[in-house]
Amino acid sequence: MAELISVRDLEVRLSDRLGVVVAVRDVSLSVEEGEVVALVGESGCGKSVTALALLRLLPPDAHISGSVTFQGRDLLRLPLKELRAIRGRDIAMVFQEPMTSLNPSFTIGNQIGEVLRLHQGLRGRAARDRAAQLLSLVRIGSPEQRLRSYPHQLSGGMRQRAMIAMALACDPKLLILDEPTTALDVTTQAQILDIVRDLRERLGMSILLITHDLGVVADLADRVAVMYAGSKVEDALVHRLFAQPRHPYTAGLLRALPRRGRRAGDAQERLTEIPGLVPVLRELPSACAFAPRCPRSQDDCSRQHPTLDACEPDHSVACFHPEPPALAGASA
């Protein structure tokens, strides 16, 4: 498969009243044509900021460095007019909370129609027919009626589907999904994932999936990049990562997964948490950020920052003392 988008040495600095925070540092990743890549990690690790930086959707005072090459063009250096032509047409994003992403003052039909007008020049009946077709594609019943609905008149699951329909309006080459199942009930989550899986198979699009739900990752992704405190700490094919996580943080995330057959109140079946707290980005050490929480930490972990290096084919890890393959497989 050919590489669709390549991110190299991405760094994002955000400013607030207390100064500058490095929210993302030295992140490199790629997505090939037809591939689903998942960005995984706890809340606040930099997943969403990474995705927003790709399309330069961060506040104007954010400083983004590195390169984001999409079909031979660096999106970080494109004039804004050219970038706006790519947003929504070639790269589309479904944001984390559809209720705040959709405009409450306009109907669903108006909002999908705006995308069609801007990027495809469709108006009137042609735009309405295409919008209804898109709602049918994401399995929203009575699409003609729903085009006249406002966001507050739809359920959470239907709003999420409407956002996906809007993102698909121009047949994008890359779809960015930011926590597509957050705040949805289990049944609706399963429906959304089934829609995404079906769309991927039918349309052949590439997907960058942002989530903290490893169950979603196992269900959809081909490859996984694990982030911690703004940096990428592990990168592997999904089956390899689940079978043999090499970074202690990844192994800890997998040990914390609930398992089938586990009984409530059974002390021997208690979920295993990762001790300690996620570090404050403003106070990150120059050494390994996970060292204070890591069971494998040694003196060198507190002196220098590990680089992301290949430990085997299609598997990289940023750790001085990674989990041994045999032990890692047992812990997963």
C-alpha cells in the first residue's frame, strides 16, 4: 500500500496565562491508503491535539513544527486558502462531541448542504438528494425528514451518524475519527463501529482513529500508536501489540482491560490499575515521563529520554527496559 499521509517530528506548543506548554513532542506516524491507524492513550496524552494539528485547527497562538506531508504537500506550510480546500474534501474529521460540533441554529440538511456547496458546487435539489443519500449511508431512517431536523431533535447516536455523513460528503481520502463512541451507550457504540467498518470496506478510505478504548482498537485498527504525556511510546501492528506489548505503559493498559468471565466482587479478578498519576505537561522531566509509574524503571530512566527504536519488524518502542517478549505475551 502507498503512504497517504506522513507526519514527521511533530511538536505542538500551546500558550496560556502561565506560559507555554509542549502538548505534543517528536511524534512521527503515517497512514497508508486503505489503512486504519489508531492513536491510543489516557485522556490528556496529546491524541486529539495531534489530530487537530494535522489540519491546523488549533488556536492561532499555537506553534506547530515538523512536517505533515499529504500527497506530496506539507500541510503545515500550505497557504490557508489551499489548506481550506483540503479540509472537508480530501481530509475530513469527526469531532469528539457532535452536540458542540453541529450548529444548533441550522438543520442537519443545511449543514451537510454547506459542505456540498463549498467543495462540490451542489445546490438546491441536487444537494438535498446527495445529503439524503449520505444519511441513508450511515443508516439514518427517513433521511428526507431528518434533513429538516435540528441537532437537539436527534439522539446522541443519530448526531454522531450525522457528523459521519457530513464528513463523508466529499468522499475524503482520509477520515479522522476523534473518540467516535464516547458518551454513547453500548448498543449505539456497536452500531457506530459497524457503520465505520462497513464504510471502510465499501469506500476503501484511510482512517486515523483516536480513542482510549482498546476494545474499539481491536475491532477496527490495523496498526496502533500508543501515546503518553505528549509522546509516542510504542507503535505496532494491532495483533502484535495485543499479543506482545513491549512498553510497560502499554502492558499496563492491557492488564487493566476487563476480561470475559470476571465476576463482580471477586478479589482475585480485580482490575489491575497503573499506579500513580499522569504527569502535568508543564512539569515534564527531561528523562522518561513514565518512569515514576513504571515497575521496570531503573536509574538511567531518570537521567535521559528514551528514543523510539525498532525492537522487531513492524514494532517500535521508546523504553530503556522494555517488557521481554515472553512476559509481554503472558501479560496481554
